[in-house]
Amino acid sequence: MPKKKKKKKFSDEIWALAKTKYHLSARHIEKAKKLGMNPKKFGSLVPNKSEPWKKPLGQFIESCYYKRFEKQQSRKKNGKHNEETP
């Protein structure tokens, strides 16, 4: 029988620290939690001066959330959730 992976939950204290340290809004924190992101790894997602291609962390969370949840909802509304998309 395969073992199930337990989802690691982080305390509200860690999320509050990430919110203040990376200047995120409550909305960004909520979306990051829903995506299952690790607040301890946010430092690697923040763009540096030598990494101009990276989005700011708030925008990155928003785009990941949109990719996962908004597109799924639009497919369900259109009745295309059974069809494969290219």
C-alpha cells in the first residue's frame, strides 16, 4: 500500500513573518496558502537586481493562482473540463 504524503501546514506566525518581510497583502498570503506554497522558500522567489526576468513575489503568486484556479473555473463554466487543452 503506498504511503500518503501529509501536507505540511505552517503556523500563522510563519505566514505573518513572511507577510511583513516580503511586503505581501493578506490576499497574497491567502492565495499562497491555497496553492500550498512554503513561506520559508519565499526568499528564493524574490527577484534580485541580477534577475530582472523574475516577477515581484506578489505578482508571481497572483499568476500562479490564476494559472491553477481561474482557468479551471472557466473550463467548468464552458463545459470543457473533460476535454484536453493543447
